[in-house]
Amino acid sequence: MTVAAPSATDPGTISAAGGPMLLGHPAGLFVLFFTEMWERFSYYGMRALLIFYLIGHWGFGEDRAYVVYGSYTALVFLAPAIGGYLADRYIGASRAVAYGGVLLACGHILLAIEGEGAQGGIGWFWAALALIVTGTGFLKANISVLVGDLYDRADVRRDPGFTIFYIGINSGAALGAIVAGYLGQAIGWRWGFGAAGVAMLAGLAVFLWGRRWLMGRGGPPAGARLGERRWGITREYRVYLAGLVGVAGVWWLIQYQQLVGLALGAGGAIVVGYILFTAVVRLPRAERNGIFLALVLILLSILFWAFYEQAGSSLNVYTERHVDRRLFGIAMPAAVFQSLTAIHIIIFGPVMAWLWLRLARLGREPAVLTKFGLGLALLGLGFLILVAGARGAGGAPTPLIFIVLLYLFHTLGELCLSPIGLAAMTRLAPPQMAGLLMGTWFLATAAGNFTAGLIARASAGGTAVETFATVGWTAVIAGAAVVAISVVARRSLRGA
């Protein structure tokens, strides 16, 4: 569907936040939808293959592969805290997304070129990962900020808008896992990684062509003075050069995975300390309460992602080795099943978007903490279902239906937490801290991913089912506790 150019004389096409409308939402939402869809194709297509590539191509042992995988995914989610700050302070979200897309395209293309390389090429492999990490840092938090900027703070379409955006994320994730996963495992690594590179180029092209529909949102902050020169280089391009220095830093850091945990701890302490200081000293009570609530949600998300992100590592390997993967009589590559969560989100995302909006209009929408508790409990139930199926198989391969059910419950849990958390960050953050708080949300996801690698390592050596049982019960109990205290928390933070 085409969108007519915005017209100041046609108020019927103008959203509450300004700009043309499409299907009841700002048209810019769909530019960001397709940009993120192709970027997530590239990320999840590559991620579906990564653990098998580390073990099968580079010959890493299972223990080391899990830690490398966890460190890489942790850095992917750590980087947006820095990218969000640079966008807030200097270049704005729109330029940050464009620059991140360029770095991501370079990283995926390099990975495809390196994909059939000899053992001596591992330095280029680390370089490809570093480009992807740094590019994600510039793009990931800031594209979510752009979505939030399309809506007024009190607009009831904000949560449904983020859920629609989330469907774009997962459309790309599903296609990436199926297409790149199949090509990489069935034909060759280069084919899978190459498909991811082409997708990223498509996402970058969509954004550069369509950002006019953002109506100027995401521009540099007031007083940014991007053209100011020092050493003959403008301030804007000094930020871009800093990004390249970041690539070099990640290239070094990702080879020493034990340092990633230290970086997460130090970075988390600094960022949270700064946010708390700002909230206590500089913000009025209502905004301060909003910051406190956001930090509680961020802490809960760490636990959720530590369990949820077993998908690409221990659950992926478990599917390869211990699940009957025959579908209509054909044995499917394990990487393809990484698409199940995304497919479920495409199916159930609109249902959940409608449900939250319906409950909000009836005045019965659950508190955000209640949604988070439900998300944790559903995540735990998914693991317990898989454990029941594995034990019931009596040593035979686990029937495929139990993996399908696991990802179904994980999907429902994610829909109760992740898009709600994204929307909450944009709603609770003061305008001058929007990128930083969104980056902190992804910093917490980074901590969860790093912890996920450690949990996955504990599942190596034939202990996967026992590990999954422990994870499942922990998530169920934690979720029930969060739901139980949500009423009290809602009263105490009503000002938020």
C-alpha cells in the first residue's frame, strides 16, 4: 500500500504526534518495521548457525563454544547502551541507525567471505563479529527510540504499535532462521551467512529511502553542533571514527570471553549509578518514580533472558542431538527450528496486541509487573514441558512436538515481557534520557545473554535435561512471586 505525501491541509492523515497515517498508525512505523525486519533476518539467520559453526567449522569444544556464543550475544546487547548515549548526546537516533546499518552490512558480508576460510582466518571471523556487535550498538536501541517518538506519551496505540514493530522483528527472525539456517547447514556456511548479508543491505536501503516518513524525528539534539571541526574533522564524523575504534575494541574483547563479564559488571554499575543519581538529584517525583519502576523491570529482564537465550545455544544443540527432527518424513536441520519462536510471535502477536488494547479500554489491563511475572512463569512452563517429553521418551529421541510446545510457551512469555518492556522504557524515560534508558534495557539483556552462556555450559556433558528442569522451576517460582507483589508495587509507584 502506498502512502500519500503528508499534507498540512489534510488533518485526517495526521497522527497525534504529527505525520501521515497508515492502518491507524504513523506511516513511519512501517518504515521502521521493514528496516528492523531485514536487520533481524540477518542477525537471527546468522545466530541460528553460529553455535554449529563454532563447533563444526572452528572445532571448538562444546564448553568453549557456549561461552563464546554467550559473550558474543552479550556484547550485541551491551553495545546499544553506548550507541544510545552517542545518539542522545551527539548525532540523534536517525543518523545512528543509518551508520549502524552500514557497519552491520560490512560485518555480515565479511562473515560470508570468511565462511569457508581456513583455520588461519579466525582473525577475520572475530572482525566480522566485531562489526556486527558495533553496528547493532548504533542501530538497535535507537530504532526502538524512533518507534516511541512516533507516539505521544499517553497514546493508547503505543503498546500495540510496539507489538506491530515486534511482529516485524520476528518476521525477519523467522525468515532468517529458515532461509539462512537451511542454506548454512544443508549447502554451506557461506550461503547461509551470505543470505544474512543480503538481508542487511535490504534493511539499510529501506531505511535510507523511507526515513522521510519519520517527519524529522530522531534528529541531533539541540546544540549538537555536528559541523564543528577539530583536527579538521567534524564532530559528526568524529563519532563515526569512534565507532571504528569500538570495532577494534570489540575485536580484542571477544577473544577473551572472561573479560566480557567484567565489562558487563563495570558498565552496568556505571550506567545504573548515573541513572539513579540523575533520578534522585535532578528529576521531579513522578519522573523519579518512573525511573525506579524502569530499573525494577530491567532487573527482572536479566533473569528472563538468562533462561530464554538457551534457544540459540543449549536448546539448539539439544535439538540437533536428542530430538526427532523429522517433519513429514524429512529430517530438517536443527537451525531451522530457531524460527519457531518467531513464527509463534507472528501468529499470536496481533492477538496479544488486541488483548492489551481491549483490556486497557475496559480499565482492566494488568500492571506491567504482572505482565512480567506471567512472562517468567510461561517461560518456565515451556522448559518443564520439554523435560516431561524427554523423560517420557525413555532414552529415545524426544518427539518434535515437545520442542514446538516449548517455543510456544516461550513465545507467550516473551510477548508478556519484551514488547511491553520496550514500550515501558520509552514511556517511563524523561525525553533527555530516552536513548540511555533504552540502552540500559539492552544492557540488562546483555547480562542475561552472558549468564545464558554460563547456564548452557552447565548443560554440557549429558546434563541438559537436569539443567532445563532447574531453569524451569526457578522461572515458574520467580514469576509467581512477581505477580504476587505487583499489586503492592503498583500502589507505591502509582505516580509513574
